Amino acid sequence: MTARWRRLVAVLPVIALIAGAWGFYTLWERYTPELRGASTGVHWPWLLAASALWLLTYVQLILLWAASFVWWDASIGRWDGLRVFCLTNLTRYIPGTVWQFAGLAGMAKAAGSSATASSVGVILLQIITLGTGFAICLSATPRLLGAWAASITTWEQLALAVLLIAGLVVVFPRLMPSIRRTAERVAKRSVPLPVPPPGPFAVYVTRVALGWLGYGVAFWMLAHALLGDAAPGLWVSVTSYVASYLVGLLAVFAPGGIVVRELSLIGVLTPSIGAQPALLLAIAARLWQVLLELVAALLVVMLDGLRRRRMTRPAPIR
């Protein structure tokens, strides 16, 4: 690649982010009068329940990541895994994709664990996250196919999602060697992606899929807390949230998928609830998630400080 092309590739993410931010600002300006007149009432029980479910799902996925260390013949304690992940996860909002991986590797090594297992384990988690997320989104496509598919119920869409995820459990281990070779060609270095045993891998995929459902239901509860009866339906909320999250993950040029995810969420929700509520919900969902990530990191830091103080406290003299 010539120096000119390298400069162009470096500038493209900046251009894309500016374009996305401009689109978001245009929407904001268009609906500012309606947003100012919107009801600001919050149903706090729904909001607290949504936050609790989101945090429980977040912790469950972190513990799943920590448990996957065994596939690299390594291990990390549950508490160390929570501490390392909660703190380094915030670096997703720093431009550049390397910060989270560097932070995970460094903090895991400092905790006496494997830097490779920590960083490559996140790559594996992201791959399975994308696969299960696409399966859940594909289950919602019947409602986009026209009148002939209008009779497909939410339960049938959920059953389709289960079948697609079960197919992923069967097919993905067979694809892992090809994925590893492709990753090594791109990275020009060894990428130790394991081929997990069938049973533990099925549990792993199931827990990732349940994580999507946990996040999606929490988003639906947030929508009810803010919009009341005007909130989108349960499966519409889940699939819309998952779809926008996937777009944010794939937009590697956008730190934490910021702006890109919000625009996607507005786009998929507008047909169901209208542009103004979709914009309000997209902004609220981002602020809500960032706040919860900060709360999780702050709690971990505080509890870790108390834990270390207790461990270094001298034993009482008898």
C-alpha cells in the first residue's frame, strides 16, 4: 500500500464519523421542537428493573469471557476477570481499536493470567456475539417481507432464532480452522483461536444468545420507562436493539459504535413508533448504557479497594 493510500485509509474513518455526526445533528435539529414538548416523565420502577437486568447480563458475559480462559490452558479468577473487563471496556470510547485489547492483555498479565487468553478470548466472544446477533435479527425478517409473512407470530420468530443459533453451534466449530487461517493472513501473525469441545461450546453460544436477550429485554423495559404505552413491542425492541448494536460493532471506525448505533436504532424503530420517539429513545439508551458501564467500573474499583485493604490489614494480636 502506497503512502497516499495509507493516508486515505487513515482519513476515511474521520470522514465517516463526521458524516454520521452530521446526520445525527440534522435529525436532532429537525425534531428539536417535538423533543422539547415531549413528556419527560420517567417510570422509575421500569427504569431500575431495566438497569438491574442490564448489569446482570453484563456481569454474566464477563464471567463467560473469564471462563473461556481454559481453552487456552489458562485461568483468571472471577473477581479479577470482572475488574479487568469493567475497566478496560471503557477504553472502547477512545479512537482506535487497539486500546481495549492492549488494556486487557496488560491487566490480565498483571493479575497473573494469560495476556493471549484475555485478548483472543474477547475476539472469540465478539465472533460468537456477531453470529448469535445475526441469528436473532434474521428471526425478525419475516415482519419485513410483506403481507404474506404478516401472520408469523413473535413466538414463531423466537423459535426461528433458536433454530438458527442451534445451527451456529453445529457449524461454527467446523469453520473455526478457516476463520483462524483468515485471521492469521490478515494479522500476519499467529492467532490462537481454539476449537472448543462441543458440549462447552454449546453452553458458551447459548449464554451469549441469552446475553443478547437480556440486553434486548432491558432496552424494552427502558423504552417502557420513557415512553409508556407508546414503547415498541418486546420482540421489536429486542431485534431493533440487537441490529443497531451489531452495526455499531461492525463500524470499527466509530469508538464504541457511537453515532452509528444511534442512527441505526432510529432507522429500525421509526416504522414502529415514529421518528421523534425513536430519536429520544436512541439518545437515552446511549446515555443509559454509558452510565451503567461507569457505575459498574466505579463499583469494581471501590470493592477492589476494600478487598485489598482487608487482605493487607494486620491480624489482631491475641
